[in-house]
Amino acid sequence: MITTKSIGRKSRRVPIFERIMVLLVLVNFILVLFDLTYISFRDFYFQHIHIITTKYDSIKGIEPNRDTKQYVETFAEIKEQLSPSMAPSSVEETLAELRELSVEMINQNPFAVANKSGSLEKIKNRMRDRIPNPEDSAKKSFITFWSQEYLTREGWIEEITWFESEILPIIEKNYYRSIGESGGMTDYFYRIDLPFIIIFCLEFLGRTYLISRRHQSVNWLEATLWRWYDIFLLLPFIRILRIIPVTIRLNYAQIIDLEPVRAQASRGFLASVAQELTEVVVMQVINQVQRDVKTGELAKRIFSSQERSYIDINNINEIEAIATRLIQLTVCKVIPQLQPDIEALIRYNVEKIFEESPAIQRFQQVPGVGNLANQLSERLVKELSNIATEGPQNAYETVKIAMADPVGTKLSNQLVKNFGKALGTELQQEHTLEELQSLVSAFLEEVKINYVMRMTDEDVEKILEQTRQLQLKANKSQDAKS
């Protein structure tokens, strides 16, 4: 199946037949766009490229409006009658006809048939600006304009020239469009479009036939779905949809590159659904973990895994490594920083014991011995605090040194193994396990509320950008290897 996604951008030879068909499809679409926009741009064509309207008006059923055409012809008569030796009485009849046609034009609005009522309003406004009157009436302005008295006073040539440049072009652009038997506006574009449709239909039948013959498991109906986008070329209606096969064929012929557009469109689609999709996936994972925690299935898998063979992918026991690192941080970094607090706590308890012990109280009352008791207390505090802080660190260093030889390594591994078994046994105690399960389940619920459900579009955009960067790096690596 030919799609924009499957079309590569590597240079390849495009068959001549494909190029010819692409050219025909493109020409047909340009004609479709021209036809769809012809009415909107007809005034421009009429003024600047008059030959287009002369040839194409008949296709859209456009013909001159009888009323405005008569007005233009009468104006031409008045121009012909202008000469240095003309007699004012010779044009009075023509001026009277123009006054009558002007009033009739305003009353009947011949521009409405072509949906150009705005043109009439423009004419009326310009005439009122040219010849203002107390009633602000366009009819009176026209009557005054087409009078010998006004034209003689203001100048025949000047006023006729103004009318010809400001008013007449608007009147000339008006037209009448006939209505067909179906009730819609007359449109003979099918006469131009039909030969293209016949060519596209023959091509479509030939392509789908070859596809069905080339692939024995594909019938003709399935083959038509392979070329689904070509169906728009065969429809005599909604012709604007032909933009789909046009773009696909231009991309296939390597005339344009739609890969950036496709990538951006895919990215926009992913951005719109990734947030909800991510939330659903993460929520399902967390809910599954919560169910396993509550039912005890997770604990069974963890503790029973100690009895099963373990598949190691990097020759490192990650659990032991993590535990070792945590012990190292706790013993060598954390506990020494807590020595003042530990010492204060031990001092408080030792002093409390001395104060509550009758024997020590009597011993302190002996002359010369009371100060010895205080020194003994201070020495005891120091020793206990050193044991609490330096003892674990020394023990850890001893174990670390012992691991340098095979016997030490064996003993340390046995210690870790027995520690894990003992910890697992204690954790599986009913009270402890229920408490841990409750805490883990509550923690997962907080994760859902505080992170998953608060994921923003910005987070999704960052993820998509990171994904795109990884894809670019992967493509560069593949290109470098090739």
C-alpha cells in the first residue's frame, strides 16, 4: 500500500508514466481551484485580464445584465455626442434616459442577482460624495449629475471622465447568472472536468487490476482500498478533496517532501493523546502493583524469588549492590554526622540513671569521690557514643578488608545471604507484612494523585522532544555505520 509514511526520501527513479499522471492530476486540481474561486475573483479578472472573463463566463452561465448593459451603452452614446460643436439640445434626450436609468437602477437593484448589492451601495456613496444634497439622496445626486446645467457649470469633460473612472467600472462588472434545471446556478465545468475523470478512472481500474493480479491473496475490492486516495479524483462533487491524491502523488514523485509535515502532524496528534494515554498506562501499572501488594502476591514473588534461579544480565547482583551502598552511606556518612545528637541522648539517659540510683547518690556524698562519679559518667557517655558511631564504621571496614581474600568473601556473602533470609522471615510476619503493605499501597496512591494526574501538556511535549532527539541520534548512528 502506498502511503506518505512508506514513501522514502532517498533518490530513486520515478517512471515517466508516473510523472505524466502527476502532471495531469496537478493540472486538473489547478483547474478545480480556478473554477471554485472564479466567481470571487471575477472582478479582478474583468479589470486586469479581461480575456479570461470573455472565455470563461459561459462556463459559469454568466452573461451581461440587461439593465446595467443598457446603462453602459447609453453612457457610450453620451460620450459620442461630446464634441466642440455639439448643441446642448442634442444630448438632452440621452441625459433624460440616463436620469431615468439611474433612478431605476437604485429602485430595482440589478446587482442583487449576482450577489453584488455592495457594489450598488458603493456607487450611491460615491455619487452622494460627489454631489451632496440636504436629503442625502443618491437619486437626487444622479438627477443633478445628469443635467445640462450641472455638466455645463462643472465641465462636461471633467465630469464625464470622473464618472467613467469611478462609477462606470463598477456597473460594467455586474452580470447575470442563469439558473439550471436542477435549481442551482448554471455550471458547465463538468465539460472540462469529464475528460480528466475518464483518464483517472481508466488509470484507477488498471492499477487496481494489476495489484489484484500481482498479489493473489488480494481481491479487486481490497486492491481499490490500496489506492483509496485516488477515489477522490473520480468524484464529480466535493472536488476540493482532490488535494489528497495530489499531495500524495507529488510526494511520491519526489516533487515535494511531505515528511516534515507528516512528522509534525503525527507529533501534534501524539501530543493530544499522549497525556491521557500515559495516565491510563501508569495508572494501570500502579493499580496492578497495589492489588499485588494488598493480596500479598508481590511479597510472595519477592521472597519466593530467593529460592528460584536468577537470570543475571550484567554479572552484578543489583539488590546486594544497592544494600551495600546504603549500608556504606549509613555507617560511614550519616551516623558520624549524628554523633552530637547521639552523645546528647546518651548523656541524658546516663545522668537520669545516676540521679535515680540510690547507690550512686550515696556514693557521690562520700568526700572526694563525688567528682570521680561525674568523671565516670562523662567517660561512659563518650565510650557509648563512640561505640554507637565508630563501631558500625569499623565493623564495615573490617568486613570490607575481609572481602579481599577468598575466605573473607565467602564469609561476607554468607552474612549477606543469612541477613536476607532473616530479614525476609521477619518481614513475612503477619503484623509486619500487613503494615508494610498498607504503607506501600498508600504511597502508590499518593504517586497517582501527586504525579500521574498532574501531568501537564508541557511534560508530554518534553517527552516527545526527548523521543525525537533519540530518534535523530539513532538515525545519525545508522547513517554513520552505512
